[in-house]
Amino acid sequence: MGIETQKTFCRFCHANCAMIVDVEVTGDGTRKVVEVRGDPDDPAYGGYTCLKGRELPDSHNAEHRLKHSLVRNEAGEFVETPMDDALAHVADELRRIINEHGPHSVAVFMGSGGFQNSAAMAASLSFAQGIGSRNFYTSVTLDQPAKVYTTMRYGRWMGGPNTFSESDVAMFIGNNPVVSHYAPVGGVPPFSPSRRIRDRQAQGMKLIVADPRESDVARLADLYLPVKPGEDPALLAGMLNVIITEEIYDRNFVAAHVDGFDELARAVATMTPEVAAERAGLEPDQIIAAARMFAGGTKGCAVTGTGPEMAGNGTLTEYLVTCLNTVCARFKQEGEKAAIPGVFTPQQGPRRAQVAPPVPMFGAEGMPKSRFRGLGHLGWEMPCNVLADEILTPGEGQVRAFISVGGNPVVGFPDQQKMVRALDDLDLFVQIDPWMSASAKRADVVLAPSQCLEREDITNLSEWWHEEPYARYVEAVATPPGDVIDEWEMFWTLAKHLGTPMNLAGGPLPMDRKPTKEEFLDLSVAGCLVPPSQVRRDCAANAGAAVVYSDKHPLVDPADKGEFHRFDLACGDMPAAILRYADNPPLKAGYDFKLISRRSKTRFNSIGHPLKKLQEKTTTNPAYIHPDDIAALGLVEGGIVEISSPHATIHGVVKASDKVRRGLVSMAHAYGDADASKEDVRTRGSSTNRLTSDTVDIDPITGQALQSAIPVKLVAA
Ligand SMILES: Nc1nc2c(c(=O)[nH]1)N[C@H]1C(S)=C(S)[C@@H](COP(=O)(O)OP(=O)(O)OC[C@H]3O[C@@H](n4cnc5c(=O)[nH]c(N)nc54)[C@H](O)[C@@H]3O)O[C@H]1N2
Ligand SMILES: Nc1nc2c(c(=O)[nH]1)N[C@H]1C(S)=C(S)[C@@H](COP(=O)(O)OP(=O)(O)OC[C@H]3O[C@@H](n4cnc5c(=O)[nH]c(N)nc54)[C@H](O)[C@@H]3O)O[C@H]1N2
Ligand code: SF4
Ligand SMILES: [Mo]
């Protein structure tokens, strides 16, 4: 018996912090994780970890982790079942359902617990495509779909945006990377984010933060704007009004690369600082100061997080952010290093100082449609908004079988009660989950996967934050307990049983023999800068540490004059949507408060609920409310508040915070399972998605539900 120390990276969340892991090796060769800590020698992370990542040993070793798969028997009880048998059973059921109802009757959902496995996205997507089902879903459409799918319409700069490390100004709108470790490209990389922000500020960078509560990152801001939730379009259009009126945008860049500028200028002309400030709940001077600070910089982007995308008007907000960055020309120029080299990202195309040809990401001829609300495929996926209806509504294409890999639809999806009804209505619900989560409890089959330190992985998920060509291929360091396997192996086995193909970027996966994970990864990112198998060898030669392929960093080439495209700021419904927004102030209709979303420091969505130390920190998602509102409503700190939307009622434990604007309640999601009540809200929290709807106030293009800025009433319970 002895302790071995190895280098690895954390996969509790997408940040992939570099870690050192101590593994206890017993006489029979079993390897058990005993401790993890940050790796101070890593060039990007420098030893940073957070309190969730430090619980990886508990996550791997917990008694109540599922070490065997579960299949319900005739009496409806879960029975521990060998993985091979469980997969054969699922395949038999899928075959029967496909024969009866056709391929679209099988839906696959990749949730945020699946994204942390570098092979799961490619495996689940190619599995669904191999069956021929249009019903592939990911948590991207519960999250920030407008960023991914609609901004492509207005134009994408092939050299990429300015990066954080070169910025002299940055603007974060409803993004709190200090807790979330998330930012879009151009925002702060999630590796030690507060230190990174302070270091840039020490070198002169100015930070603007817009958030209805003074979030952790807002406390670092040079200019903090406590914008009203859902009213970011007023703030952004007001800033554009100032920037255009004062002519402090980049006129040369606009002349050379931008169409639709005059239409934009006309639309924002109505949003004077006074009009915008009134709507956004700010002072006119704050909007003028933000505009001058942003446009006064030379490099640096405005970026948004989940807050404004979920607060209604997500597409309009993203469009206006695109406009800000475009008229201020916040892009990499000819001869500079491309923004994000992306070692493992296939098919990136050339990096040039010009706008890319438009990509039809939704609504194009031939793209699959849902049966509901005029919604259809965004890229390759169906918006989550329609899943419950696709399950519950009989007819051609009704979903009868559902596989959720690392998702928790009971708490993650809008209209919780409807989603629960839908899950219970399925002929087959398969949940791939190491825990008896809110969704696993309702499944017909729970497949138990290996956890991150028990598998090989590459850093494909986190690489959009790496400004250098940083890459890792890590080995499995711990022995998987019981009878668990990697998620991609489950999909491969199911496809083999069904006789359906799995096509990856580099071609079909062999089905006559089981490929290795290295083969899988090589095929899944074929065409990338350095293949995973090569990175694996290079990391091994570097004692398991990261390799930075500096010589492969692409430079931004001159524009190709033969193929010239321009940004189109007057595309689709824009900028007319600004005028519609201006003409339609929100109605209160008896709901005087708004519930806004935030992240829990001790959980990753619902991931982490079962872990001891994280439970010691909190077992609930408190309802943060301004002390003056607490007094005015007759609530008490630590008491229970009843929170009702037009849709349903939940409970929350009252916590006073003068950081939250008045008129708001700020709560994390993904707590409380399907049935937490007033009696047990202190020990389980409650699900804010019971308050949301999949039909009212949804984004017409992406289907994004109103998951923040939800109109609510508060009463003492
Ligand atoms: N009201 C409201 N709703 C929201 C949000 C909000 O802010 N407000 N946020 C939205 C966002 S941004 C997202 S991304 C979604 C998230 O929605 P989902 O992705 O559906 O939910 P998660 O809670 O992340 O589900 C993770 C599941 O993975 C399991 N899991 C943990 N580790 C592993 C593993 O190693 N392998 C596998 N296979 N499974 C694992 C967990 O037990 C859990 O069941 O929620 C969305 N819903
Ligand atoms: N610890 C932890 N980390 C996580 C997660 C987690 O659950 N816990 N979830 C992960 C996931 S899936 C994602 S997608 C990312 C999300 O990453 P972020 O988008 O950074 O998420 P938040 O930290 O909730 O920050 C959103 C901010 O928006 C504010 N906000 C709410 N409504 C509005 C609005 O209408 N306008 C404006 N301007 N602001 C608003 C909230 O107060 C909050 O501070 O985080 C990831 N990281
Ligand atoms: S930030 Fe994410 S990747 Fe880093 S230690 Fe925390 S959970 Fe792990
Ligand atoms: Mo997310």
C-alpha cells in the first residue's frame, strides 16, 4: 500500500482547474483518491481551485454514490443490475419503441453533468443522429442560447474578439465569474478570476458591471450599474445612443465592415440617456459614464452571463451587446495572434481580419422543426423549451423514450410540474447519473457512470478560455468502483445493439470492435490543431502536465478580398425589436417583485447536493431580499417567505442583503427536487423552476424561458 501523486484536472465544472491528486494504491492494485489540491506549477491556473473542486475525493468515495446500474422490476422497484444487462434491456426497449413510433420518438438530453466529460457531447449527439432522431437537446438552450445561435446572424469576426488579457476596458452584464467561473469569449478566463481582474485593473483596465444586485464581481467594478432586471436593453441602447451621438465609435471600422449602422442609429435615437435611465432604473449620468468608459477604451469586450439572457429579451440583449462590440471594433486585427487558438476545436476555418460568411443556425430551409410554438433546430439541437410538450402530446413524432446524460430535467427545465408529468408519462426514461438525483428517482433505468478521475479526458471544454494553445490529455488515476463505465461507452454499446452508426467529425466510429477513448477523441475532434493522441504523448513526456503549443498559435491573416462579407446590424427582426421594446414597458398586474437567478457557491446547478462538506456550508438556496423590503413586507430574517408567480408557489428561507436592489428576491436554482415544501425548505431548498412557464414570455427564436426577472408576490409564510 502506498500513496502515488499525479497531475490531473478538475471536472466538477467547466473551468478544468489543474490539480495534483494523491491516490492510495492497495495491495490488489485498487487506486483510491484521497486528496486533491491546486497545481502551483500549471502555467494557466497557478494553483487555483474552489471549494467544490476540493470535494472531488468525497464525490468519488461517497458511500451512497451509485456503483451499479438500477432497473425497475415489474413491481416498480429498482434492482441492481450488471451494466451489460442494463444496456441490453435499454436497447431492447429502444428497438421496440422505434419500431412502433419511429426514430423521433427517442430523445436524448445532454445536461451540464455530461458536458464535463470530453466525449459525452460527441457520443450523445452522434447516437441520436445515428438513430435518425431530431430530438437531441442540451442544456445550452436552458442557458444562453441567444449567444450561441442568434449572434451568428449579425456577423462573426474571423480573427475573434479582443481577449481579456489585452483589454483596457471590460463590461460584464449579468455575469458573476468570481462565483460561476463562466464568461463568454472576451470575458475573464475562469482561472483565478478575481486575481486576474485585479491584476488587469492594476495595469489600468476599467471594469463596468451591470447587475441588479451588487454581485461578487460588481464589488470589484470601477463603475457599478444596478440595472433593473430584464431592462438591460434600455441600458445598452442608451449607451449606444451616447456613443453614436458623441461619435466616439470607430468610424473607420464601421465604414469598412458594417452594414445596418444607420438603422441602428435611428432605432437607438429614441433611447436618450434620460429615457433609458428611467426604464433601466439608473441615473442618466451613469449611462453616459458607462458609454464613455466603454468607448474610451481601445480594447476589451462587453459580455453577458445568464442573468440578462434569462430575463426576457435575451435575443435583443445579445444583439445590442454585439452592436456595442462591433461599433467599437473590439476585434483582433491583421497580424495579431488569433483570439482563442482552440487546440482541440475542429473546423475553425481560417483566421482573417474580416467577417465570416453567414451560417444558417436556425430557421433555414430543411432544418428540423418542433411540433410546438414555431420553434425548431438551433444548429443541431432542439430547444429544451419544447421537450415536455413533445413527450405529452400524442401524434406523429411523439417522444416516448428519453435518455438524460448528466442532466436533471426535474429541476433544470422550465415549468417543473409539467416536466415532471412528462417524465412520468414516458414509456422509457433512462437517467445516466452517479447519484439518486431528483430525476434519477423518477427514471425507469439509472445507468451508473464512472466519475472524472476514473477516466481519460482532454481539455476541449475549457479551451475557449485559453488565450494560448494550452492542451491536456489526462489519464484515469482512480479505479472505478463496482460496475461503472464511461458515458461514451454506454452510447457506443447501445448503438451496437441497435445496429445504428455513430459518425464523428473524422468519420464513423468502428462498431465491430470497441474503440479506445483515445481513438474516440481523435475522431471526435478530427481536423483540430493537434490530435488528442499526440497531446497525450506530449503530456506524458511532460510528467502529465499541460503542453502549450505556442508555435501553432494561428495569426490573423489579411482579409481575402475575393470573399468579402460585412456585419449586418439590420438583419432579421433587428433593430425594429428595440422600438417594440421601448413601446412596451412591463406590466405589474399584481406581481410587485421579481425573482432573479444567481449561482450557489457550493453547488454546480444541482451537482454537489449529496456531498458532506458542501451540505455543511448550506442545505438551502436562501431568498436574498433587501432589508427594507423585509421590513415593509413584515418578513423576518431566517423566517420563511412564500413566493408566488402567476404559475405556482414555492418557499424560501429569508436572508437579508443590502446588495440586492429593492423589489427583488435573488435565488439559486436546482434545489428542492420536485416536492420540497414549506416544512423542509431549510434542509432541501426549493426549485425556482416551479415558478416558470414554457409558454409565457418565452424568446420566440430560442424558446428560452423567463428564468430570471420572474414576476412574483411575496408573503410571510
Ligand atoms: N430558474 C432557473 N433555471 C435554470 C437556470 C437558472 O439560472 N434559473 N440555469 C439553467 C442552466 S444555465 C443550466 S446549464 C441548466 C442545468 O440543467 P441540467 O443540466 O438539467 O441540470 P444539472 O443540475 O446540472 O444536472 C446535472 C446532473 O448530472 C448528475 N451528475 C453529476 N456528476 C455526473 C457525472 O459525472 N456524470 C453524469 N452522467 N452525471 C453526473 C447530477 O447528479 C445531476 O443529476 O439549468 C437551467 N435552469
Ligand atoms: N458555483 C457555481 N458555478 C456555476 C454554476 C453553479 O450552479 N454554481 N452554474 C454553471 C452554469 S450551468 C452556468 S451557465 C454559468 C453561469 O454563469 P453566470 O452567468 O456568471 O451566472 P451567475 O453567477 O448566476 O451570474 C448571473 C448574474 O446575473 C444577475 N442577473 C439576474 N438577472 C439579471 C438581469 O435581468 N440583468 C442583469 N444585468 N443581471 C441579472 C444575477 O444577479 C447574477 O449575479 O455558471 C456556471 N458555474
Ligand atoms: S472552479 Fe470548477 S474546475 Fe476549478 S476547482 Fe472549482 S469546480 Fe473544479
Ligand atoms: Mo448553464
